Amino acid sequence: MVSLANPNHTVNEQKPRTMLDSIAAHKRQMLNEYWATQGCVREDVDEEALYRAICVRKESIEQFYVDADNRFEEWCRERCMVPQPGAFYSDPLTNWTVRYKGKEAHAQEKAEELVRLQQQAVPESYFARTFDELSTEDEMYLVEDVLVENQPMVIKGKSKSFKTGIMLDLAFNLAQGAGFMFLGKFAVNKQCNVAVFSGESGERTLGKRWRAIKATYAKLGHTVRSPWINLEAPALGDPQVIARIVQDIRKLKLDVIVFDPLYLSLLRGQRARGVESSNVFAMGALLYEIANACVKEGCTPIFVHHDKKTANDDSDISDMNDGAGAGIQEFMRQWISIKKRPGKPHDKEHGVYYMNIDIGGSAGHAVEQSLTIEQGTKTTGWKWKVTCERLISSKDDRKREKETQEREQEAQERERLYQCIAAAPGITLKRAAAAAHLGPDKAERHMAYLRAEGRIGDRPGRQKDSVLYEVIEQAGKKA
């Protein structure tokens, strides 16, 4: 017989005596035990076929192949041969033709099978409760009006919209616990063990931002707890990776775990092969597997995700439907949507950025805020200061800008009127208005303002029932 493990080598049919003896003894023992259960010995039965069937039935199918590989490895060692993975061989015990896999391949298959069985375990009945038995307790907010415990969250926005920075602010404050405020506004209710996967920003960028956030609170005398960090994006489509993440959740007793960004993780791994990001059914199944694995362990998953490049830039906030790909907006139970504030350019020279955020969730919380993020620059030094206020819409910005321009224009007009009176003490309002190129109504309004400020006063005497005016300083010097 030609050994399929090494096609160029002819195997002697005569097996080593030690193995022949053990196989013969094992064969006779199995057959005797079987006939004992039957109460008789049948002569018309093929004992070889019966023996093989007994071996496979007595062991599990998986264990049978593992043991067969072990027997083949022993057979190769006795002949100073190296077993080649993927090669076929004839099992010395049963004479069945088997493909050799090796210990690592068997261990991987066993792990995948374990994950599959855990995820697909069928209960005795799918319906164990009625609606009346459902919990009516209020949701536990890890961060008030922002993050509900054990519900998947997405932090989303266009590229370079401070998604990672806001995520770090959230992770930092969760790690510290009660008394700390996310974005300087939202109270943290519980101290959490936090872990972050971040495969996009890079170590140095994350390090600078983290130290800037940490320094802000260190100045206040707080002792800072640090979350765990992994600078790689895990393959969330791989059952073994999910199983390892579950182990880490148990080992580190994690309350919150962050995956940044989603696009580098979700469609990697065995189960994600061939999946299109536009397929809502496939994407939903992948999201459910990782999120459900985390939630079952009492760990809240947070995913950082990108908006589409074609998302509307004119609206004040980023809509959930602006997210790239399918299934994300449908699956997530809570969100923080981030967007550059329309009509408000960033002050990059001083490292000041203006954003709008939409915070909401199926638990009922809904908040819209405008953020002013002071990050600093390489020249001025890195920092992290966030000012949170009522949402400033683009309409509000335009109105505010118009009001500012009007105030500046009125101040310039008043100054012109003042200078005209200063240049001609005892001038009438009509002549001063004409010299300042102002209409009567504006001149009267500005004159009342200047008199209220105490900068302009009446000059004794009249000119055809007209009041004469002069600046107060000049009136004081004349007196």
C-alpha cells in the first residue's frame, strides 16, 4: 500500500508488533463486550466492519479523528517520518482512510464548535415567559441621559469629527466613576472597568489625547484610573476572536468595551467572508453576535463608526441614517451623532473646534448640544477642554452673526457722532448728524446713548430752539 502521507514512500503492510498486539487486544475486547450485550455470537456478521462501527460509536466522531491522528503520529514516529497536514492515511486501528489535521487544527475546530453550540443552543421551549413577567424597572444609566447599561451604542460622525476624542472622554469619565462629568455636563453614575480596541488613530495620537484629558483632571487633584487599551482592530467575524473577547470580559470584569472603528473589525473573519456592507441581513447577524456575546456577560459594547461622505452638510445634526453601510442604524439602541457646526468655521490656529452632537436612545433619552472643543496645537501645547451648551443651529449662528455686525455698526456710528461733536463744541444735533452721515432717528438714538454714558452734555445757550452739545471732557475743562 502507498502511504498518502508520503506518496513517494511505500509502506510495509506488516505493522510494528507492539501496535499490532495492542490493536488485536483492543479489537477482541470491543467485540466481546458487544456480544455480551447481545447475549449471543453471530457467525454471519463481518467482525471487521462491526469493530469499526463500535470504535466510532464508542468515541465521539470528533474524538475519533483526534485519536486516529494520534495513532498515525505514533506510527510515523516508529518509522522516523514526519506527518504532513492535509495528507491522507489509513488509520492503523480501523483501516479507514482519514485526512491528517494535527493538534492545532483539531483545537481550532473544537473552539469553533464550542462557540457555535453556545450561540445556537436550543432551549426546551422558546417561550418561557409572558409579557406580564417582563421587568418594568427603570434602565440603569452609566452616564445620565447618555449611556444605558447593556445596550449597544454607536458613536458616529464624518471623518475628523472628534469621534475618537469624544469616545476617550467617555471612557475616561466612566473609568473614574461618580462625581465625574462626560463632556463637562453629563454625570457618571457608576465606576466602570473599561477596555478599548482602537485600530485607526495610532499610539502617539491616542497617547497625546489621553495625557491631555488626564492632565485636565490631575490639576484638580483627582487620582486617575486608566482603561485597558489594544491598538489593533479585532476580527469580529471570527468566532474564536469573539470567544477570546468574552474571556477578557470575564477576566478583567469589564463593564464597557469599545470597538474603534467598526469598519476595520466587523467584516473580518471566517463568518464575514463574502458579506457585503450593504446587506442589512448579514450585517445585522454579525452585529448581533458580538453585541449579544458582550451583553450576556454584563458588558456594554460601544462601536465607533463613520458617516457616509455624501451625508447632508447643511443640517444642524447628523442623522442616524447618515451612517455608512447597512444594519448599524437599525441595530444600535443608543447613539452619539457628531457633526461639524454648519456656518461656524474651526479656529485651527488656536486649536478650537465647533461641533454639534445628537444624543439619544430607545430608553427615551434625547439631547441636542453644541460643543466647543479646545484641543490646542503643537505650538501652544495640547489640552482638552469641552464646553457644552444648548444646540446652536445654523439659523441661530446667522442671527447671532447679524446681531454682532449690527452692534459693531452702531458702535462705529456713535463714535463718528461723538467725534463730530468733539471737533465742533456747541454744535446742534442736526449739524452733527449731517457731519456723521446719520439720519435724524439714528442720530437721536445714538445721542441718547452717549448722554446716558455721560460722554456728551448740553452746552448753555440755544440756537433757534436747538440744544447745543459738547463732550463732557471739554465742558469740564471750560469750567
